[in-house]
Amino acid sequence: MYSEKVMDHFANPRNVGEIENASGVGEVGNAKCGDIMKMFLKIEDGVIVDVKFKTFGCGAAVATSSMATEMIKGKTVDEALALTNKAVVEALDGLPPAKIHCSVLAEEAVKSAVADYYKKNGIEKEIPGFCGDCDSCSHCHH
Amino acid sequence: MEKRFVYADNAATTAPYPEVIDEMMIYLRENWGNPSSIHKKGEEAKAALDMCREKVASLLGCEASELVFTSCGTEADNHAIRGAAYANAAKGKHIITTKVEHPAVLNTCKALEKEGFRVTYLDVDSEGRVSAEDVERAICDDTVLVSVMYANNEIGTIMPIKEIAAVCRAHGVLCMTDAVQAVGAVPINVRELGVDMLTASGHKIHAPKGIGLLYIKKGTKIKNLIEGGGQERGRRGGTENLPYIAAFAKALEIAVAKLPDMARVEKMRDRLIAELTKLPRTRVNGSLTHRLPGNANISFECIEGESILLLMDMAGICCSTGSACSSNSLDPSHVLLAIGLPHEVAHGSVRITLSHENTEEDVDYIIEKLTETVERLRKMSPLWKE
Ligand SMILES: Cc1ncc(COP(=O)(O)O)c(C=O)c1O
């Protein structure tokens, strides 16, 4: 069902954990739908120097979270915001169609964490493509 | 413990027994005739078919003429429900079933609703049971059929079918039971049970996939599902699949002979449930008393079933889950929701189903690996608090 890359990131997820006093923390998804991603960013001079995540969800949810953290670590905040779910899927050598929403969640988790960082630092910038309200636009309708 | 392979998904399917495969091969290599042919090859096949039917009938406590072999359990369910509904449509168009049936029953009922039938889907209690009183209360003047599964495929709950059949009889309503998970796992005598129809499937009892069975009590008139050349006493067209019928008969014979060993399977199941529910925020789903001997269904809060399954699979253990993420649906198992589990708890459920082939060492290994898996995923979960 899953590519080798997905299984590798699921079995050995990178950057699992939390960051104390993180510069920004984002949480997306909901338990009812079966997936929640929480992302912690440590940002210095506009660069993501550390990133950690915690995920409740299926194999694809864990793998996309792990891959997304790898892809933004060491990047600038603007570069991280440019991360698309498509790029995460490609980096994982694809996902089954039913699991694409997990990659959307990973993209949203990054954006949500940056939004929190902006808020904490009084930065008034729009984040394109991020509505901040996961309950209304999430993949599952309960 | 050393890594091993443990198949613990016997409610999904079972490994065909070597004796069953050997039996089946006779009807592929030698006795491969068409039972309807009047020459020697056909007569040989006809004799074998009759013998198999007699054997199954005596194991289930009915007459050979009351049995129809089908292509699978799903076909038998469709045949029974549609057949009874169409045959009695002039009398009434109301059907009673439960919210926890297998899709073979549920989706047949849903299809009949589109054709103008009315269906009541009974709620179950927190253990997944309906009572005979629940059924009786739902019976209306136009009720023609009650279909309640004997044992649930997900949580293993056994329904009071004998009592339900008695209620149906008293009200002149046909009673059908999907016994796909129960046949071979618990003692069943259809005559004593008192149902009008019962279905079973080969691949749940160590025969191959693609063979099912429908018992229709003598005198019960139902419409055909598959018209053809008059096979199965005119009730199901299609040249009889003798290799699979022979396999089914052999498998049922072995299953009935091994029924006493189910006490051992039940003990293993109880140990699994007792040990795993020692973990915090963990619960067993279904009934502890009215339960299939091999079924353990457990929910672990704060983690998700597909992740559990993948890690278990890496450890060499095959089991299944009621999480939505393992299917193409957005909702977790309809059975777990029907017994009142919140979505988030249902997502973290695991079904372990044991058979005669499992051992105490398998159980030790499952407990060890599942405990490790749960702890590992909880460490990673944003919902988990020590
Ligand atoms: C309760 C129940 N009914 C019906 C079926 C369908 O049987 P089959 O797979 O032979 O079509 C199954 C198994 O999948 C089952 O568990």
C-alpha cells in the first residue's frame, strides 16, 4: 500500500517530540477524524533552527509529518511557507489517493505553527492558502 | 521474545487446512465431472455432491434438501434477504435487522429500501446485542422478515438467536441469521435454533474463499437470486462447484470435531483481553460473556488503528482495525459506533481473532508486541498525557 519511503518515515520518524518555549506551535486536524498534527518551531533570525512534531494518526499522517519537518529544517520561514503538500507527497514517492489529505494536514501544520510565531511576535503578515480554521475546511465532516 | 509470524486475523479469513486442500484436489484431478451429466463421470460427481450435502446437513442438524451451496457468504445473505422479501412482498414490505450487521446484509437491506421496502435497523446495547424483546417490539403488521446475525464479525458478540427465532415464529415472520462467523466456532443445530434461514461461508472455517451456504427450512418459499439450469433443486443456477463444496464439507467436519478445542482458544482470548486491558485508557469492546471464542477487540485511546496495524505487521503479527484510516471511508467502524464508542476511541481499536492454529506462545508474543506498539505510538501522540 505504501512506498518504501513512507514506511521508512513511519517506522523511523524524524524529529518526533516537543520544543519547550517554541517560537511557534501549530495544531491541525481533530481526533474525531482520526488525525491531529502538532508542530513546534524554533526560529532564530527568520530561520527554522529546530522543528519537532507529535502526530496522532495513520501511517501516512506520521510519515508526512516526519517528511515535512525534514523539508523545513534549516530553511527560512518564507521557504517553509512555500512548502506544498504536493512536494511532501513527491518526496515520499507518492501516497494512496485516500491518504492525500494527510499531506494537506502536514502543510497546514507548518503554516499553523508559523501563524502562531507571527502572532507571538506581532508580525502582521498574511499566510497564503491558510485559513487557520481546520474544523471548517478539514477533510472530514462531522 | 524472538521474532515470529502470528496470523491473528481469522475473522477476515483462515488458512485452508492441508486435509481440506487434499480433499478438494480429488475433485480437480479425478472426480471432475458435471453432476448433471448422466454418464459415468457425471454420476461419480453427483454421488460425491450428494455425499457432501448429506455430511453438511448432518453436521448442521438439517436435511440435505434444505441446503443450497452458493458462491460465498455474501451471495447467501443476498439470496436469503432478497428472496424472502420478494416472495412475501404481497404480504408486507417491512424488514427488521440490526445496525451491526455485515455489509452483505446491511447493503442488501439498503438496496431493498430503494425498491420500496421499509427496513428497521435495530439499535444494539453497549455490548452489541439486541434482545428478543427489542425484535418483538419492532414487529409490525407488515413485517415479513427478521435478519439478525448470529455473531458479530468485528466484536464477536453472540446474539440470542434462539429467542429471536421463537418470537418470529409466534408472529409468523421469517427469521434469518447470518452465521458466517459462528458456524464452526460454536455448536449450531439449525433445527434446535428454530430459524428459517441461515448462512455460512467456507473461508472462515479453513476452506477456500468462494464457497458459501444457505439453509432454507423445508416449506419456506423464497425467490431465486440466480436463475439457471435447475441446479440445487432449482434454487440456484450454475454448475455445482464440487471441489469447493467438498472442501467446505471437509472443513466443517473438522471444525465440528475440533469444537472442544475452542475452550483452549477461549482461554487464550481471555488472557489477551485481561493482559491488554491492564494498559491505561484501554477498553475491551463487546460482551465478555456472549462472545465468539477467538475474538478480542480492544480500543487504545490517543492512538490510531492503522498505525498500530503497520507496526504489528512489521513485528510479524496480522490483525485488523475498525479505524476509518484503514478503509476508504471517513468514518470508523459502524459496529463500534453502534455500541456507543466515540469516533476518537473507535479509531484506536484493534481486532485480534484467534483460531485453533494459534498457541500460548503466539498470545505471549502478541501481548508483548502490542504493548510495545501502544507505548511507542502514545509517546508520539499529541493527545497522550502520562
Ligand atoms: C458476518 C459475515 N457475513 C458475511 C460475510 C461474507 O462472507 P464471504 O466473504 O464469503 O462473502 C462475512 C465475511 O466476510 C462475515 O463476517
